[in-house]
Amino acid sequence: MNYMWEALLLSEELGYGKEYVRFKPSQIANPYREVFFEYFNKPVLTGEPIDVNAYYRYGAVFGALLNVDMDEYPELQEVMFDILAHFLSEQDLRSGLSKGEYFAKFLREDVLAGTSGEENAKRLMQFSKKQARLVLAGWLRTHVVGTSMKLFAQLLMALYPNSIVYLDARGVRELLVYVGKKKTPALTAQLELLLDLFVPVDYDVKLFWEMHFGLIGTEETMEIGNIMMY
């Protein structure tokens, strides 16, 4: 980790929220890093303020705040530094967003607010923020290309690397989905949301969780005790 914005991202991914992170000006100069720790094997986020080299990129911003004249107001200086550091880090994060990522961000907020129903809001909350971004980016994509089983299969592969989607070659509107994970309430809610968003209502969908169904000629799927009957 080298930049303040990376600390905010990590805190979000761990479920703490950005407000969990606090920044403070470091008393030790390090010309090669923006954020750093005295001991590199120290846990990255402990709730303690993170040391920041205030002059690494933003000397022009922090210079006046860290001027010797401000030393008489240490508490104000500390609070203002944290506020400015968060503001600058947020600007860094926003500058890296594409238009599609912006739309996905706003769409997530709308869904969680219940605009697509309370049930879908609860289902979306079962995904991590990183997973939710993938789901919503895929949903936005359907507004461009329409319903796509290929898009659904690609999304499932990204979310659950062991998953496989089978379409009936006879033209029957049937979908077989091997998830490759143990069935849990959270995972069930995730799949329900994905099926609602990406699969037409007239498809007959069958889900297979830990066990694959047997495929004649494919030995890996024909192990006794490890296959589902279909």
C-alpha cells in the first residue's frame, strides 16, 4: 500500500467503511511512500491513525496547515488534516472511475434504497461491494445488448469460478446451472437476484450446487456419490 486512497478501498472491501480510516501527518520523513508504517508486518488497518507523508503529492495543500504557526492548535490541525486527506483520497478514487462505473455506483444506491423492490435490495446486500459492482455493470450491459445467456454465464464465472452454465441444445428454453459451491442462504439469495435480472421468465432453470450432474463420456462427472441425478 502506497497511497491514501488504497487505505479507503481496503477499508470498504473489509466492510469497515471509509470512516474507519483516519490519517495523520507522519513525524518521520519517507520520500518513497505516501502512507507507511514503522513496522511493515503491522496489520494495515487497526483503527489507529495511518501515517502520511503530507509532502509526497500534496505539499501545496498541506503546507499551510502544517506551518509552524498552526502548532498552537494541535487538535484543530489533526482534525483538519484528516478531513483534507479523506477529501483528496475521494478525489483520487473518483478520477479513476469510468462512466459505466459511475452509473453502476448510482444504480447500486437506487437498488439498496428499494427502487427495485425490498427483496432485491436484501439480495444485493448478500454480495460484497466488489461483486455487486460486477452484477450491476452486467445489468447495465443488458440495457445495451438485451438479455444474453453468454453475459449471464460470463458473470457467473466471474463470481463463482467453478460454475458452469448449460443451455439445452434442442432449443428447449431450459437452463442448467452448476454453481460449484455449497448451498447457503446468502448464496441462494445471490442466485435468485442473478436469475431475476439476467434470465428470461419463460426459462426453466435448474440449479446444482456442490454436486454436478452426470454426463456420459465425461469421467469427472460420473463419480459415484459425487453426482446429482437429472
